[in-house]
Amino acid sequence: MDLLDLVKGQLGDQVIEHLSKEVRADKETTNAAVDGAIATMISALSKNAQKPERAQSLMNALDRDHDGSILDNIAALVSGGGRSQENARATNGLGILDHMLGGKADNVVNMISKGSGLNILKSSKLLTMLAPIVMGALGKTKRQQGLDAGGLMGLLSGTVKQATEKRNDMGIIGKILDSDGDGSITDEIAGLGMKALGSLFRR
């Protein structure tokens, strides 16, 4: 199973339209940024899940907060609706990103911005809106397939492996996630060339 396609499959034209309006960008630019954001978050989750204690922490978060129910009305979620006190943790994009990316958040936002053409603020907002959707899709898949920690790690690492074989941007994503977290991606993308960076995420 390709988790990237599964998550992107939750986002129809209507949702992309809502996201475009929220970040005030055209649909093509938004779509490119969405592709990159989803790929980056799944890569980050896969890296986290390689450590047993982090994998268990992810399992606990999915069991507690992310059963996939927020996917029932994504359009309302991304346009500011669909949030309540009962599902506050499930829709807390900033909190999810903090656990997912930690000190790499600034680097990731910079990468999404440079790769898609969105500015820093819009890239950050988009990541915040997409994070609950990624976790919801992962939680729903875990529940439907009855995955344990090992199965979850296999799903994430398998998705990244498949994507790496298809997409040249996954290697760049890996470099950013392995970087030192100082908010600058200059060293990590040195030698890749601006042409490669400019076409990041566009397939």
C-alpha cells in the first residue's frame, strides 16, 4: 500500500480549492506544496518509527486521538469548521507538527516554500492544516488493517522506499530531515542545484 496515494486520495478538488483559498494561492501551486508536505510528513513519521520508543509513542497517539473520523468532512476541517473540544488533539496541527518534526520544522517549512513557490507563512499554514489529515489517514489505516507497531513501521518505511524509487525529491526530503535543525537549508541543499530545487514536488 502506498500511504502517499492514500492520503492524497482523501483530498479531492473541493478540498484543494479550500486549501488554495486558505493560503491565497492558485491550485497548481497549492497542489505542488500539498504533495511535498504530505511526502515530508510521512518521511518524518517513518524516521520516528524506526526507534522503538518513538514507534510506541506514535501508536499511542493514533489509538488515543486519530481514529480517522476527521476524514469524514475534510472540507469543513480545512476551512475552519469541523473542530470541537472533543477532537481538539486530533485537529491540533501545530501540536502534531511539533511531535512529528521537532527542531526540523523551520527547515521543512523553508523546503516547502522553495519547492512550491509559496511563501514561508503560507507554507507553514498549509503544513498545519495537512498534519491532522495525514495522522487521520494513518490512524484509519492502522485500525482497518489491525497493525501493530511493527506493521505500522513497515507501512511507513515501505511507502518511503516506494516513493524514493519514483521521485527524485524524496532524497532531498531525507537530507532536510537529517539536517541540524538550525532553520537554514543552505548546507543541506548545496550541490543539488537551483533547477532541481525549483522543480521540487512537481510531478
